[in-house]
Amino acid sequence: MCGRFIITETAPDLAAMFDVEHEGENLPEPSWNIKPTEQIPVVLESAKSGPVVRRLESARWSLVPSSATELAVGYPTFNARAETAAEKPSFRASVAAKRALVPATGYFEWHTVGTTKTPYFIHSDDGLPLAFAGLYSWWRNPVLAADDPARWVLTATILTTEAEGPLRGLHDRMPVVLAEEWWDQWLDPHTLGDQALLDAAVAASRETGAALRFHEVAPVTGNGPELIEPVGERASI
């Protein structure tokens, strides 16, 4: 699973990295401790008003399907299982045509032994940002006027799959990490998404996922760069 992650790049950095053509408003600042329902940067492509435009937008991390009557659904939707997302009512429409990339410098995972949970920081082997496969949805607030700009809320989720390589020793699930050669196909709103596409994306992510590195960190509290320092280095400061 992926219940906490970090993104240390700024919006202009992300726009350059993902060849973004439009930067949205109120994009979140870098954070070392992002939790579900907080705002996260997402990359998506839209084609409603003509040519496809790649956008960097701020989304609420926990997908709310457009059919929902309230913003807070009664079950967790910050992650979606890649094996079943195409058939789940909450995610099916997003799989079809509303797929996103969720930039991340890395994420936290807790290894559990008995009642002890030890946090680890997981990141790329070269220190470059990762691109998680995500889904998005626009939720309309029914109590706000049609001309209220706050009426539409962008929400998103991160797809997960079975853990690869040494990560299996930490947790049985991990985010689907897409290599750059997959970005265009994943984002293209004209590509009809189905379970076959999800399976292909997961298969393509195996090599990237197996190359991830991790190290133990101190309890994840607060918000700052010290959260990702290895336990020994942090203790010596």
C-alpha cells in the first residue's frame, strides 16, 4: 500500500519534468509527510475543449467518484488495487479515461513484526522523482451554486500492486511505478482503459519497482527533511 509519501520538487520542477503545458492554481508546496485527503500534485491530460493538454493540478488524495453525494466516502480510496480497479464502481470510470501520474520523491512503509511497526523510506536508486500510476475524478459539490469555482473538487488515488524484490520483506503491496516510456500511453484520454491496460502497466512497472531502495527511518511525525534520514544518521545529529 501507500499511505504516506513525500514530494520535494516544486511545481515548476514538476512541470519541466513531465512536459506540462498548463499549471493549475494553488498547487501544493513540497512536503515530507503527505497524508490521505491532503492536497497532492497530479499530472493529467484533458481533451474536452480541443487538443489534448497536459496539466499539473492539485488534487485531494482520496478519490471520490462523481456519483458520490458527499466528499467523504465511507471507505478508504487513497489506494486502488490494480488487480481489481477496472471492475470496482468507485474506480471503473477513472480507469477508462481519467488516469494520472502522481509524482513522488519516495514513500513510507511500515514493517510489522508482532505489535512493532518500523518505518522505512522507499525511493529510487538514483534519487530522481518517481511517477506513481494514479486515477482521478472530478466530484461536484451539490450544495454549491453552479457558478461557484469551488463546486468542482479534483480527487485522486494511487494504484498498488504486489510488492517486488526486496520490498516484499517490508510489505506485500507497493505503488505501481511507471517508467517514462509509459507516461504518454497512461495519460492519453483517448486510450480506453480496461483491466488489460492495468495489467500491462503493472507488468511494465516490475523492473522499476524492483530497483527501488529503502532504509529505516525514525518515527514519521512532523514535516521536514529529517524524516527521510537513515536512523543512524539522524541519531548522530
